Amino acid sequence: MASDKADKAMTPLITNPSEPEEAKPDWVKVAKRLFLIGVMVLASFWLVSAIVDLSIFEVYWHFLDNVKARLRIDTFLANAVSLAFLVPFALGVKYYLFSFRNKKRRNAGLAILLTMGVLYNLVLYLGTRNENFDPNGNASKFYALVPGDVVFSDRAGTEARYGAPFRSVTRENIRWLVRIKEGRIESVADPAHHDWFDGVTRDPLLWYYADSSSNFHFFDGPGYARSTGDQLQPVTPEIRRQWETKIREASAGTQQRATQGKAQEDVAQRNRERAARDAADMVRRAGYLYATHLPAKVDFVVCAATAARVPMNIFSAALVKQFASRGKTASNIVFSPAFVTEGAFDSFFAGRGGADLQDMPVSTMGNKLFLARMSINSVKPGTSAIGLFSTSIIVAFSILSSSDGSVVDGFELKTVGAGTSEADAISTALDRTFELLGQRGY
């Protein structure tokens, strides 16, 4: 008993009175915590997987959009092709990035990615190798002009063979560059309306060759002349000066030839007009004549007419008889009625027919022209006797030289006659006129 009491008294000295007694574990809480940790781990794996998948899709669609933009293919066709290659691309990425222990799978993923990268770049190359501008309209090619050709490159720099600098293509020069590349250069008929040099680089924009006559022939690209096979040379400022000098000289020569040609044409035109007038005058003069020759040359070639240009053949015949009675020869058959009706009689009468007369064979047929122009002043019944008529006539005479048409003599006779009719009265007056002519020696 004493020992039990002693043990109880020593117990507080051995144990810590402040330590609680050991608690029993709470398995419900532990289970909850383990569940939450598992959910978080699974969520983390799912989130990482989703981020990886989204990243893969984002990269893939970026490449796809680039292909669609550069190749300008239909959206639906591009989507169909992209879906066909989406699974291999995703597998390749996952195999390569997340197959840490499986080396074969990792190598397979690398092979898939390399293959698709090669295909991607080959498609872009084949689809854009002939394009000179990107979808935004920016130049994607550079060019260098070399002898007989143009070389394109996708980067600036210097052409390796000839050392020509690469310059950016533009919308203004691309058509011309393509024609040069295809060998379709064209001749330039008028270099004055074509640019000779690039306004920025001063590169020549014309090529030329000179023929055996030193004439320049220009083309819009390098190459060879089709007619001679000569290689075309790029123009220089000196060539342009020489061409401009030739053009000025040719223009001056053309103008001089044009002036000379105009003068010659004017002379020829005047000659043609003169020939036409001469021919017309010849026909006109020929129309004035009934006869071009007589059996013998006479003293007088006679023609009579009224003041109204009416031929008076009876009066002309009476004048011929008048001259015959005076021992002189005359003819009234030389001139035609046209001589009177077309006005030549009046011109000759006034002494203005010399030019025509010199071209007519009148001088071979008579020594002088005897022209008579009669006008009846009045015809009226008589006042002293019933049945009688009286008339007053005036006859003007012009005697001309048959060689030059000059007036040799000229006078006017006024006579009065009476008769039982108008005709008798006129006949009486004419008889008086013939008497007066006789008094004058005609």
C-alpha cells in the first residue's frame, strides 16, 4: 500500500502536466483532402493538355492562314486540306514534345514535323515563285538588268554573274520586266514619247542598234535585233544627244524638201492651170472661126452684128459686094456666130482682141478686119404721106490690123431712109450708108 502511494506521488514529477493526451486521427478529413488534391492534379493535367492543344491549333492555323493568303486559294478548299493535315501535325507535336521515355515515338514526331515543314515551304515556293507582290501589294521580288535578260530575286543585293544591283519591282515596270524575261521586246517607233532613263536609278529604259547608214533603231528591252542579229546596247546620254541632232537635221531637211516640194507643186499647178486655160482658149478661139484658110488672101475679113450681139450675115454679104465694087477683095465666111454671141466681136471692135488674134490664123486669110456694128435708132410711120415709114440707123465701123488687132481706122455713119415698109426704109438707109462708105474709100 505504501508503495502504491509513493508511485502516485512521483507521477507528477515524471510526466508533463501541460501535454494533452494523444488525439485519434480524423479519416474523413484526410479523405476530403486527398480527393481535392486528386481533382487539382487531374485539372492541372487537363489544363496543361488544353493549353498544349490550343497552342498546337494556334500555330497550325497561323501556318494555314499564311498559305491561304499567299496562295490565294478558296477558303473551303483550304479548310478541307487543313483538316486532313491537322491530326498528323498534332500527333507530331505531341510525340516530339511529350514522349520523354519513348524514343521511337519522339523520333516519329520529329519526322512528321520535318515532313510537314518541307511540304509547307515547298507549297509556298511553288505557289509564289511567279508572284511579284504580296497580298498587301508590297513588292516581293527584286530585279537586275543583265545583258540580254532580266534576273529576278526574292532579296536585294547584287547579281552574281554581272554584278548588277537588284532593285525592287514596281507596278510601273513589272509588265516591261516580264516582257524582257519572256523575250518579247518591242521596237520603239518614237523615242521622243518614251522614257530613256529611270527617274530614280538612272538605269537605261531603251536599247538600240545603229544600221549601216548610222540610223538608230530603238527597243524597250535588251536582246538582239531581229533583222541583223546585232546585240542591242543600252542607251547613254551621248546616244540621246546624237539622236536628237539627227532628228533636228532630218526635220530641217524634211521642211526644206517640203518647201521645195510645195514650190514645185505650185509651179506644176500653175502650169496645169495655164495648160488648161490654153486648151480652153484654143477651143474657144477655134469656135470663133468658120474657116481656117481661104483659097486666096483677101483685103478685108468682114463681120457685122447688131449692138445686141446678133450676127448680120446679109449685111456682111452686102459689105463684101461693096468692096468688090470698089475693086477690093473681102470675105464674110471666116467668123462664126459664136464670135459675135460670146462677146469676142465687141472685144475685137475695141482693139482688145490682139492676144486672141495672134493665136488665130486670120492674118493668113486677110490683111485687115472690117467690123460693122449697127443699131437702129428709130423706125416710125411718116408724117407727110400715108403708108410711108422712116428709119434712122447708126453703123459704127472698126478697121483692125489682122496681125495684132490694133485699130487702124474707126468711124460712125448715121443715115436716114424712107419706104413703104419698115424693111424698105432700113434698106434705103443702108444704101445711103454704102454711099458714105464709098466716099471714105471703102
